[in-house]
Amino acid sequence: MKRLVAVVSLSCLSVVIACASSNSNSASKNNASEPSPKSNSSADSAPLQSLTYMRQGSVLMQQGRYQDALEAFRTADRIAPGNVTNANMIGLCYLSLGQPDQALASFDQALRIAPQFTDARNNRGATYLSMQQYHLAEVDFIAVLADSTYPHRRQVYYNLGITYLQREQLGAAEENFRKSILPPNPVFDGYLQLAKLAQRQGEPERALTFLQEADLEFPDRTEVAFEIGKLLMIMGEEEEAQRYLEKVVADAPDSSQASTARALLGNG
């Protein structure tokens, strides 16, 4: 997949899908000396109905059915408006559907209600990045990284690396991609970006090192075997390249990568 493009596609970014949850916070507590008001069964059931639609939306998103997921989340919002997790999910649907303006509005809404909602801030940064608003993306990603407890910091470093790469700030891009692959939970695409940067700088051996590290961390990813095979062919190590390219053909025979691998092997 080509990632060094003028307009960054969503597949190049790390967005964060928060788990749908329901927080029932009472606006005020009843005074013990006053009689309790009668409950409104419709109002009482609204949070549960909303949560049901949010769960449906989450499942639909996992299936890649973003338009259907969007309708589920919007229904949840009509039933119980003001849920920041739901606003974040609506934004992710819009972003996945290629509608960044609507995505931005949803993430802004979530952050107006909960300024410390770090998932939404990362996702807003990813939206700015897709809109080529690199400075605003950088500001959001750096703000997210200021939260030392944030569990998705590796993904944010990757996003920040992409931001600098698009601005041709290669040193800053490499620094952040390196942080994205630190254990635990390294970002797979961070290795690929580091390898591409090394190749761009005329250092194929260093590129190969990054790809071999990725292969150790993610042995089941066909993409890394494909990239190693291609690089070894460029380096003139055809015999060594053969086993990687044959692995691509065996593991993903119907893929475009397998077609390229066959051509490189002379079997296309």
C-alpha cells in the first residue's frame, strides 16, 4: 500500500475507537426529606436504548458497514443526546466515509463536552491530517502525548510521524516513527515507514534491518515478507529474496502483492 501520498488516507492513520459505555450520572441527588418523584419510564429507559444502538453501531463498524453504523449512532444520539463516546463514534464513521468536515464537527462536539477526552482529540488530529491541516494535526497529537497515562501513545507517535513526513520534516518523522515501534505494542506500519525513509536516504541495509525487525514482531503479516523480498531483489540478493516472495504467493495467492511477487520471480 502506498502511504507517501499528498492526501493521507484513513488507512494510513491510527484512529481510536473507544468502547461504547454508559455513564449514568445524576444531575442532582434527591433530598432525603422530600418525597421521591415518580419515575418517567420513557426517560428511565432512554440510556439503555441508546446504549443498545451504540453497541449495534460498534459491531457494524467492525464489519466495515460505516453508513449503517452511522445511522445506529445517530439514533442513539437522538434518544440520549450529549454522550461524548457516541459523538466520537459518529466522527469516526464520517471519517471512514470520507466526510472529514462532518467528522471534525463531531469530534469538536465531544471535546466541547469533555475537553480531556483524549481519544477524540487524537481522532480530531487524524481528521486534520486527512484534510492536510498539518499544524492543527500536530497541535492535537502533541496535546494527546502530554497525557502520560494515555494507553495508545504508540499510535499517536505514528500519526505525528506521518504529519512530519507530509511536511518533509524527515528527521522529526523518523524520531516519531521510532517511538511508535517501541515495546510494548509496536505499530506495524511504523516499521514500514522507517524502512521507506531509509531507502529514500539511500540506506538499503538499514531499511532491511527495520523490515526484519517487523518480521520478527509480526511474522504473520504478508506485507513485510513482500517488502523484504522486493528490497532484496533491489539489493541483488535474488536467492534470499526468493523465499520471501514465495511466502507471499503461498500465503495470499489472490492478492496484488502475490501478482507482483510472481512477476519478480519470473512466474508472472
